[in-house]
Amino acid sequence: MESTNSKPKRLVRLIYASEKSPACKLTSLQEILAVARPHNRSVGISGFLCFGADRFLQCIEGPPAEVNALYHKILKDPRHQRVQMLDYRDISLREFDRWDMGYAFSLDPRSEVLGEQFGASQFLPHELTGIEAFELLRLLADHAVPSEGAYPHRDTFEAPPANSA
């Protein structure tokens, strides 16, 4: 007899872009992470957040009800404006399961990562397709390293090494 608990839980991935509103102070970013990480952990959400040029790009993964609730909270958050969903899909595996909320801060809008991958000279997440946004976040996550010390869940962004001639 098959157990009713053997059915795998459904997971979704939501990717959105937004802009920092005037109500969002730079200290708010650390506040967002300080609140988001324990909350995400408690409800089974993982993901990755990128902030640069006053713009956010974020991927949220987890059970549909929790991901949807979090997105609706973001839509109402006065620190965000121009919130635009770029992708929403069912997934079988998490891509960002290393983090309660991974974080790439102050991505240089002229970043080689953007230029090499997308031919972009600026960080304009609203102009990315869902696939492009996912690939960018995955690339950034590959270079984000959880740091140790006073804030153990904080992630830092390390730029890829420059090409040497």
C-alpha cells in the first residue's frame, strides 16, 4: 500500500523585477534580508536577490502558496515600485537551494557578466525575458559565496576573474 506522503511536493519558481522606491533606504536592504531569511527558511522558500542601479531582480522558489503569498507581499511593499513578473513556472528541483535568500549587492551596471552574457551595458532587469533573468541570476549565484562572521547568512558577490592576456 502506497503512503499518501510519498507524493513529491509541488514547487514553483517566480522571477520578478522592480525598482527601488524613494521609501527604500539603503539600510532597508539589510532589513529586507534580515527579515526575509528566517521567514523564508520557516516556510520552505529559497531564492536569490540581485540589487544594482536602484533595481531589483529576484527569484523565489518553493511551495506555490508560500511563493504566491510572498509575491503579493512584495507587490504591496512601499520599498518597491514597477514590480513586474518575468517568469512563473513549475519546477522539479530548486536552483537556489543553497540560500534562504542569496544576495548580489551593488552589481556594477557595466558588469562584464551582463555584457558577456546579454550584450547589455546597463542593469535593466525589466527588459530581460524570464529565461534571461533566470540565467543571469544563476550566473550571479555561481559567484556568490556565503561569508562567515558576524552576519552568517549574508552572501557577498565576487566578480569573476578578469581575463588575462
